[in-house]
Amino acid sequence: MASVTHSFMKLFRGSATVPGQGTRAVSMSQRLTRRSSGLGAVARTLQSEEPICVLDVGSTSAANIRYLTQRGHKIYSEDLLEASTDPSLITKDEQGQMILDSRRFLADNLVYPAAQFDIVLCWNLADYMHESLVKPVVARLWSTIKPGGMLLAFVPKSCPHSRPHSASPCSATMTSR
């Protein structure tokens, strides 16, 4: 996770480490115009000595698991994108449009008690998940976050907070109350 966090921080800060050459600044034409404090807030929490509970809804990462468990944190992992490809979830809505059955999907996935997680790593899931699942999944994820917990997501460039000239997606970190 340290390398994952370091890589993401390089993306948002605009510098890169080249093996044997050290750190170099990214040229102004490549520099991102939007900076996010979300990843930094999550990274600081992950570095905490106090054990926390993390849900990672992307594909399993051995580096993330190792980093979190070595710090004494608990990690739960579910590949929701993979789970959403189950052909038996396909159904039709009232207009006859093909959709995925969100109730059935949530009956089989994200089955956790309310307020279990300190951090949910959502990554860019919403960008790839079928549109009929996005709102129900985000609502379920939100219910699993402890008060004061965080959900980290990278939002598609088409989000209203993205700048049209930005080369990167928005980073959104929501904090539970």
C-alpha cells in the first residue's frame, strides 16, 4: 500500500521518481490542474498506529493487504466489478430496458453490518460499473462507514466537479457524520 499511496500521491502532486534519477518535476504541460486532499487524508489515516477496518471494493491487491495487515489493520476485499458481471443479474426495467437487478446484487454483495468500516476504498468503480448499480452500491457503501469514516473514490472526468481541461478524474473523499 505504501507504494500504491506513493504512486497516487505522485499523480496528484505532479512529480515522479525515476529509478536512478531521483524525483523530477512533471513539465507544466503535463501538470494536473486539480489537486485533491482526499487521498492524503486517507493515507494519513492508514498510517495510524490505531487499528482500523478497511473495505477495498476493487480487485484484490496483495500489496494493499500486506501493507494494511502489517500495520495491524483489518481489511475486507470484494471485487464488485467482477461480481456485477454475473449474467443472472440481467433483467428488464418497466420500459423494457436491460438493467442489472440491484436488489439481487446487494443481497449477495456488500453484506456487512452498518458502520463497520473506517475507510472504504472505492477507487474508480463507478466509472466501470453498470449505471443501474451505481446509486444502490454507493448507498450501501455509505451505510457501512463508521461515523467520521471516509470513502475514497476517483470520479469520472464527466463529473460536474471535473475541469474540462484536466487530464485526470476528480478524487472525492466523503466523510461520514
